[in-house]
Amino acid sequence: MVLQRRRRAIGDDKGTPSAPPKPKAAGLYYLAELIEEYTVATSRIIKYMILFSTAVLVGLYLFEGFPTLMIGVGLFTNLVYFGLLQTFPYILLTSPNFILSCVLVVLNHYMAFQYFAEEYYPFSEIVYKWRKFSTVATLPRRGRPVKMTARAQRRMLNEVKKNPRVSAKYLQKSLAHANIFVDKSTIRKTLNKNGLHGRTPRRKPLLSKKNIAARLKFAKEHLDVPQHYWQNILWTDETKIELFGKNTQRYVWRTQGTAHQHQNLIPTVKYGGGGIMVWGCFAASGPGRITVIDGKMNSKVYQDILQENLRPSVCQLKLNRGWTMQQDNDPKHRSKSTTEWLQQKKIRLEWPSQSPDLNPIEMLWHDLKRAIHTRHPKNIAELKHFCKEEWSKISPDRCAGLICNYRKRLVEVLAYFTICLWVIPFSFFVSLSAGENVLPSTMQQGDDVVSNYFTKGKRGKRSGILLIFSFLKEAVLPSRQKMY
């Protein structure tokens, strides 16, 4: 348009005389025309920018939980700011709305920064640290430097990993050999910082490889049996109840410095002040009979107990035909005379040794001892009386709940020993992978039955792989015992 006007004024034909020279303000008019064309062309883009910014603010409000005041200020700022762009450059610089829009933009950005700093606290510190120090690592603090270096920590953690029972005093001496002199409290704090805390080890029955194999075999054979099978089992066991012994864990609420006051003490007596040995049984339908064992129990006494209490308990609990009796592998239970007596009755369940966790009657013993403790028996006679009373108070629902969840115990046994490959030493796998310790199928005295069981008499490096896959697939671990 400007060029056309210029041509009309000056004349572009050859025959026409030349126009007078252009005015001095022609450049300003040309610039104004360009700005006008730019404003018209970008008006549609500005509308799209307003819609886009509004959609972003609404999304932040809905999905990120931005404050309502911040969203309102942002919407108003966008409308004013983008609206003023359409009037540029005529009234933008002179309009007070432009100054207001700039103030609102600065305020909106400040509020957004404060919101992010509160919502994501480390963000502002990380940005500040990176801009000032060009790093996000922990900077050295004021004061004396840390004596426990990263190398010393790794050395100490490796020693604890090798021997979890090592003491802080031993670790202090070990670090002193490396010219690192720290206090025992520093060692404890460092271990706590790395997730290691001093705890009392739990007491568990010692399991040999033969016991482990028996537990896995029992769990696998009885994992898929129907529920009525467990409901038709009579669970039996013996336990000792002391008069003043530590039958249950006890706690007391006290203030600091009153540990030795009379009300905060537990009186102790040698050998628990005496106690009784009881035999009891129960089934899913409820508790059976309980009897106090007088004197020392041997095979003859145990058989007499079974003869007097077994059949009456079965009739009391209304067990079906084909019921089974469960008992542990105590020497008195496995004697020759007791085994013959049980074979005649045909009422014995094969049970793995060192497996009190598989016998649900242990939970009833715990409940019984806790109930007796609350009644505070004064002598053996009261202890016997309270024992029979509290045993009869056990509800059938409690017994049924223990049997209903019995399958979970078997699943835990299989899961635990399937994951823990430390049962077989790692050297055994290495030697087997190298083709060693693999014997032919014809085993003789002193042969390793584990190698033959898993590898089926095969040789070579693939035997070790077959052993691992067979172990994971079958979840069975026979004991590595010698044939004699």
C-alpha cells in the first residue's frame, strides 16, 4: 500500500515528469503501515495464545491443585496482556493497563515460585546450590571434618556383613589398624545410618539338612489336601508351665529412675518356683482333654496317657472315622514300644522333626499360659486347677480358626526354603557346574544322594543348570547325606 501511494505520487511512467521529493515523514508512515499489517495478521494467533494459556491454567488447577487465587490472577493477566498486544504500538506504552499487566505478571510468577518451593521443598535449594556452586552434592559443613570416611564405612559394613554378631568394640579396634580412631558411639550411629540396628536374635529350632528336607516333603505332600482332612486330625503336644516363670512377655509403665521400685519389678525364683508338665490335645471342633503329668515321663507313661485320654477326646470332639493323631518326634514318642502301639492303632501322622511352628497347638499353649498368669497362682495345686479351668474355656472358634489357616503355614515353608538357596552351599553348585561331584546312578557307600537325585546321573557343565531348574520347579530339597 505504501509503495502504491509512492508510485502514484511520484509517477512510474517514463513520459511523466518526476514528482517532487518525498517528505521527511514518509519513513514513519511506512513503518506505521507495516505495524498495522502485522497487528491484523497476528490477531488470530493472539486469540489462540489466550485459549492455550487459559487451558494450561485450568489444567494446573484441576490436576496439580494450584491455588484458586493464583489461577484467577493468571487468567486476568493473560486477558489484559494479550488484549493489549492487539493495540501495539499506539497506546501500549502510554496505557496504564500495560503497567498493571506487568505488575500482575510479576506477582503471578512470584506466587508460582513460592507454591513450588513449598510443595517441592528441595527444588529451590537444589536450584540455588546448582547456580552458586555448580553441583547438587552435599557440600562440606563447617567445623571439624567427619572422621568416618566413605572408605572406612565400606570396610566396616563389609565386616558386619561377614559377621553380624561382631561388636562395636571389635569394629573400633579394626578401624584403629587403618589409622581411623573413632568412638563406639560414632560406629553405632554410622551403622544406624546405613540401616543396621542392634537387635536381639530370635531363638529358633536348629534345622539340619535332614530336617529341612523333611519339612519341605511334608509341606509339598499336604499342600493340596482338602480342608476336611485337617479337621479330622487330633493335634497333641506337651508343655511345661512354671509357677513364677517367664511364661509370657510382660511390660510395665514407669517413669525414668523408677526401675527398681517394688511395683515395677518381677519377682524371680530359681527354676521358676516349680512347675507342672501337661499333655493336651485339640481338633478343629474344640479343645480335647488335658492331663497333668506326675513325675518323669517315659515311654510307658506316655502310652498310658494316650490310652486314657485319646479315645475319650476323639468321642468328645466327634471326629469321623479314619481320624489321625499328630505328635512330634520326641524320643519318648519314637521309642520301639510306642511305635508298635501306634501301629496297632493306626493313628499316627508322619511329622517332620524340629517343626513346632507347624503344630497349631503351640498357639493354644501361649493363650493358656497367658490366662494362667493373669490369675496369679500361689502354689502348684492352684496352678493345676487354673490350668484345667482355662483350658476348658478355650472357644471352638479359636480352634477352628487355627485349622482354617493351616495351609498358609505350608505355603510359607515352601516359599521360604525355595528362595533361600543357602541351604546348599554355593561351592556345591560351582563344583557341580564344572562336572565334579556327579556320580553315576549306581551309588555305593559314601555316594552323594543329592547329586544323583537332581542330575539323574548326568555329567558335564549342564548338570549344574539342571540342578537349579529342578530345584526351582519342584521346590524339593533332599538332604545331602551319605549312604551307609
